[in-house]
Amino acid sequence: MASFRIETLKELPRIVKELAIGLRALTFGDNFDSFETAELTLASGASVKVRNQLKITPTRCILVWATGDANIGASNVTGEDWSNNFVYFKNYGSNSATFRMVVLR
């Protein structure tokens, strides 16, 4: 890990450049406590139970990849809310869809 010391104001542009290079290398996962699901396929109206890989109950999800009639959302159709153990998704679309979700803290 690089250490940064500012001896003079003349060094500031160099340090900003080094920080910018490092920040551009960060991934989504580096910035958020999250996990990405495996590729899942759901028929219209179907739901799926996915093991929660976080140590807490997640609060959000982002659809990051999909094909088909992908109207996928968080669900508790099984009568269970998201928990420390599982999260649930449902295909609200009229056809089957294949997708991946990022689940966030």
C-alpha cells in the first residue's frame, strides 16, 4: 500500500494522480458489503430462495444482468422476509427470465 506525505504543495498533483489511479481500480464489491447470486432462471410467477452470504439481513438488491422478460424483484412470497440466512426473488414477468442479482447490506 502506498503511503502519502505532502511535503510541499508542489507534490499535490502527483498525489491526486496516484489516488485517481487507485480509485479507478476499485470494483463494486470493494465499495459495498454485497454478494452476487449465481445465474438463476425463473419461470413466469416463480420464486427462488437464495442463501444469504452476508452476516446481516440485506436491505437492497440490484439486477445486474438479465435475459428474457426480466421483471425480477425481491419477494417474500414464501411468507418469509429476508433474513440472515436467506433472500427471495420472484419473476413478475410474463415469460421466463435468467438473471443475476447483487444483494446489498
